[in-house]
Amino acid sequence: MSNQTTLLLSPSPHMHSGKTTQLAMWGVCASLLPVLGTAVYLFGTYVLILTLVTCIGAVLAEAASLALRKRPWTGEVSSLVTGLILALTLPPHAPLWVGFVGGVIAIVLGKQVYGGTGANPFNPAAVGRVFLLVSFPAQLTMWTAPFDGVSTATPLGGAEASLWTLTVGTHGGSMGETSAIAILCGAVILFAMRLIDWQAPVGTVLGTALIALLVGEDPVYHVLTGGLLFGAVYMATDWVTSPVTKRGRFIFGLGIGVLTMVIRVWGSYPEGVSFAILLMNALTPLINRAELSLREKRRKAYVRATS
């Protein structure tokens, strides 16, 4: 019949926002420019070289993995984003080979072994960071002071740091984690482009502050020190490895904050953000299942009430 209607069946979502994955990834890269620029200002141009080498390691690992799997190389930007985020979690003067190895591990063990983009259960940058910290602890704890490059400790390692110092970033630490202002500028860009929502970052900050208050620590100090803010904005909000519902993402963020403080207060590492993110990544399927079960119960209750 000439007036037959053809139905196209496809999985949800059925509405397109106009954004592609590539465009979204470039948006994340743009939001990282304030963080990277601040790191260069504080720690020197070596930051750019280390970042470039880390990104090269990530991109080459992606291309090699796809070639071995006989998959087409589409030039996707996700490996570049992973390299950028990982690089900004490294000490400002870490050896170049550390950045390269970290980029390779982040892509190969953090993403490609699970099937590639969209199939990985763990945040690739967090995988790379934890691998480097466990495997090369000496190279991952080479902290230097801004401007003069003198060896120093981080605030979590016992160095004195005022609220102003923590805000602007003039203290020792990973090159992308020191300046709260730069990270918040990046967060504003991400929110403006609607690439992230508030649930995971706010949950992470609240979870950290809550445990800090319970154990008698300064919550503002713990939120501004270490990689808490950077992890909350750029790693806890990963679309693939975080829960699918808004409430689930808030719970996910709370868990990251709580686990970070547990590691900081009672663990053997002064910092625990990457470990906490990976642990909550492992719980993401359970959070999604619980949310789905709750929605189904509400649906059934609504049907009974209206029938």
C-alpha cells in the first residue's frame, strides 16, 4: 500500500541535542585551559611538555589498541581528554616517561580492555593515576613549590597553607589541583555548555565536608586541598562511569567524598580521591540497579492507585 507508515525502531534516547561526542570532548578540553594555563604560570613551561607527552602516550595507545583489534581509527578526542586529565594529576616536574606510561596504561587498562569508549566501568584517568602512584611512588610524590621549583611538601603532607594560598594555588601539589579558582572557572565552562550537572560534584564536596566535621577536621581545608575539587569536576562527572540518574549521581558523589576522607584520615595515603572514584565506579551498576528498582516500584504503585 502506498500510504503505509515505516516505523524506525532504535534504542533511547530518541531526541538529539545536536551535540556530538567529539564536540563534547572538545568542550571538556576547552574547560581545562584555565587549569592548564594556571599550572604553566605557577610551575613553568615544563608543564606543557609533560602534558604533551602524556597526551601522546594516550593517543598512541588508543590508535595501537584499535589497530590490534582491527577497529577503525576515527580520531576521537576521548583519548586526548584522558591524557589531559591524567597529566594534570601529576607532580609538576614528574619525569616525562612517567607521563607517557601513565597515558598508555590509562587507555589500555582503563578503557580498551573493556571494549573501548563507552564500555569501560572505571574512569581511565583514575586508573592511570592509581597505577602510577602504586608502581612509582617516588616519582609521584616529587612536589615542588610554585615559581622557584624548590622541593616542598603538600598541604596534606604537612605544609602550611592559608585559605588564600589554597584558593589561588600558590602551594605544592599536582599541577592541576592547586588552584581552586582555575578549577571552578573550568567548572563554569562545563556547566555553561551543559556537559555536566551539579549532582556528582556537589555530592563529593558534601560527603567530604560531612566526614571532616564528624572527625573534627576543617571541612573547607579538606575540600580545597589535594585533588578533591579537580576530581569532583573532571573525574566524578565522567558520563560513562557514573550513574545514569541525577539522584544516583548525587549518591555516587557522596560516596566519593566519604571514601576520600576515610582514606585521608585512617588510610596510609594522605590523598585518596582517585582510589575513592575507582571504588565508587565499581558500585555504579549497583546504584543504577537500585534506582531502576525504585522507579519500577513507584510505577507499579502509581498504576495501582490510578486503576
